Amino acid sequence: MLSALAKPLNRDQWISEAAYFLAKARDFESGKALNDWLEAEIAYCDMLISAYIAALDEDNQPITICSLQPVSNLIRYREIGRDNI
């Protein structure tokens, strides 16, 4: 369920665009690119977690540590990188 949501989003593209808009909002102040990227990554992870919790809630499934394992695996997979798996 969650991987079906995440694949169409294209993680790198989503983060890149979000980082661009963060930079644009502060007039592209130099030296802040890494902070923009990291903030965008956090926003991406927050979005995935919120979507997964909403799906569990909609299906009347309990929100437990075990039920959140798939989202944790997806985020960890994305953070480690495909080459390191």
C-alpha cells in the first residue's frame, strides 16, 4: 500500500523541488543548500508517515509499532540508498 504511494511521487524529484522552493522563499541565500535539502527530506518523510497513518485510520486499523514497520522500512530504504541494499 505505502510503496504504491511512494513510487509515483519520485522521492528525489519531490525533495529537489521542495528544496528549490525553500531556497526561493529565502531569496537563494548562499550556503543554505544542504539545509534546504535536509528540510525537504524531513518534509518528505513526514508526508509519507502522515499518508500511511491516514490510510490505517481510514481502514480502521490500529496504529501500532508493528503497523508502522512498512513505512519505517520504506524511509530507511530511501535514506540508505539503493546501492547499499
